[in-house]
Amino acid sequence: MIALQRATELCEFCPKMCRFACPAAEVSSREAWTPWGKVSLAALSGRAPEPSAALAFGACSGCLRCQTYCAHANDVPAVLYSARATAIRAGSAPGAWADVARRMSAVGHAEAVDIVAIHRAIAAAERPDAAPNAGSSSGAASATLSAEIRSSGSSLGASRSVSSALRSVAGSVTSLLRPVADAAPQRPLLFAGCDALAAGGRLVREALAVARALAAPLTLAPEAALCCGLKLVESGHPEMFAAHAARVRTSLVGTSRRPAPIHLVLLSPGCVRAMRERWSPLPDGSRVEHVTTYLSRALAARADLRERAPLPESVTYHDPCELARGLSELTAPRALLAAAVAELREPPRSGTDTSCCGANGLMPRTLPAVASAMADDRRAELESCGAPAVTASPGCAGALGADDVVSVLARWLGVDVKESA
């Protein structure tokens, strides 16, 4: 709270040096929707913002571009998400934000389509392949362990001579130590996310298939882990987010007092950052990363694919805001595309200066016309490069009509993904 208050004060008295950086203000030409204007409205409104002020709080996609040009690196989205929560409590928030809370309470996600059914269809298609792979992995580990035990028979025999008193002392000391995990880390889990599932789930199937083709198989996360809950933060319901995140976290790590570390791979970069920064900490040794980071590491380990010919095509890469600025991941998607296609082109605004397409921050639900205008501006910039757009976020792909890096990899590797019936 102190950090938000300081950010608000710094922003209020700033000479608007980041005015040009906000895509919502740019397409609307509204001074009140600049970062300075929105934060100032939040401060002046206090605990009783009017509907017009609440709507201004919604004119933020959480793209963090203003933070890039801020001398103090103020987290403007965090300030505005807090202001949205104030608007919810004051009863002046746009109806779309309340709709998110109602759907999350009823079905565990905020999408209009039945993503549970889509997840079940993907899980059913994966089930025959997942069991043998998991079995062979555990079988190999068991065989290695048995060999080690047999080779150390003499050592085991010697250890039996340790006195019971010494064992008692050792047990007492061990009980004071931090408990260790119950088991070794499981196979990495693909947390599909609501955006990819709401789009039909094809990207989820492609990610699973590409990971198998790169000898780095993923297991689909359980049905109870459909949504990270970020939309609850964006809609001004932080308490509901905390409860939802706790439920999903439990579905992933279990209820053991000594849970094993988990490895989560996500398709949406915004979900990666939400889990890292907003969830309660996962067990020690856990990893949460974007799918491009995971696949680029898997591809680098495949020396046999280094001479594989790229697809004879050019693409223009759009950096998702959350991936480029939120996670600082610029290299992995480009490395994957460099291997998969003949030519990779960059728009004028790329990398950490990437322009937002308006897909996130609940902007398509709160201010659909503004979100559409932002997408049109960005699409025109990408089309000027003369090659089809490719991105690394389900939300951005939907807003721009672009392909996903994972889909390009699937074509390059010759992976055939069929739609579920």
C-alpha cells in the first residue's frame, strides 16, 4: 500500500513525461486517459469515484509501456487495479467487472464458452500417450535406484551396525530441519489458461505436440487449474483473486505439508507474471515459465534439428507486452522463429518498446471500441513490414488475427494437430 501511495504521488506531480507511451490515450486523444490523468483521477476520487472516473481506470491494458519511460518506474497498472477495486466497493464500476466475478464464482473462469469441456476433450486425447511416457520415466528411475542400492550392499551392511542411540540422536536433529519434499519433481505441466482454451484449444494441443516432438513432453494441468485468476485482479476483486489462486495452487501442489516442487509452463505471459508475483509462493525448487522459454531450451538441446531447413516464409514478430516488459523475455521467441522460418522481421516498435494491441487488462470487455482501435493501429504497423504477424500470447493472437510461435513450430516440425470432435 505504501508503494502504491508513493507511485501515486510521484505520478501526480510529474510533468507528464510518459504521455506519449499510453496506447489508450493515443487512440482516444483524451488527456484524462494518459497515465498522469488516470492516476490523478484515482487520487482525487478517493473512496467514491464516479462512473466516469471508474471508466478511466478501465482505460489501461496493463501493458507497462508507461513504466518503461518513467524515471521512477512507477507501476501504473497496479495503481489503477487498486482504483478499480475502490470503484467496485463504491458501486460505480462498469458492469463488465461484476460479470467477471459472477462467472468466476459460478464456474471458475470468466469466459463465455465452456472451457471445461474443451479442456476435457484435450485431456481425453492426451490420456493414451501420457501414461506410457510417464511409466517409462518412472521405470527408468526405479531401475537406476535399484542398481545403486545393489552396488552399495556392503555400505548398507555396515550402516546397520550403528547404535540405536546414535540413530535416535540423528532423528532428533533431523526433525529440527526444514522438511524436504515428498518426491522428485514431476513432468512439467502445461497450464493452458483460459485465453487459449476459450479460443478453441488448438494452441494447447499444438504446444503439447511440439513439446513431444522436441523430446520435452508436457502433461496437461488438471481440470481444476483452468485459470490463474488474473482477470479478478483486473476487474477489481483482489480478495476473490486470493481465494481463487489458493484453490488452483492446491489443485497443483496438493495438500501435503511437504509438497514436491512443480514445473509450470504457460501459454499466456500475463499468467506467468501473476503466478510469480501475486500467488502465494510455490514449493521450493518450483519453476514457472512461458512456453517459448521452455521450448527454446528444449530446441537448443536437440543437436539433430540444427540442420533442419526452415520454412520458406517470412514473419513479423509482435512482442506481447507482458512477455517483453513484464517477463523481460525477448530472446526465446526470436530464437524459435529464427530456427523455424527463413526470415524474421521486426516492426518499428518492438522489444521493450513494443506497442500494445489492447487484448489485456479487461479492456476488450470494458472499452471494446478503444481495444479494437488499439489493435487496428498495431495491426497496421505490423502489416507495413510486409509479412504475416506472429506473436507469443493467445490474447494478442486473437486481437491481431496473428499466428502463434507455437503454431509456427508445429508446422516446421511437421506436427499434425487434429481438432477435437
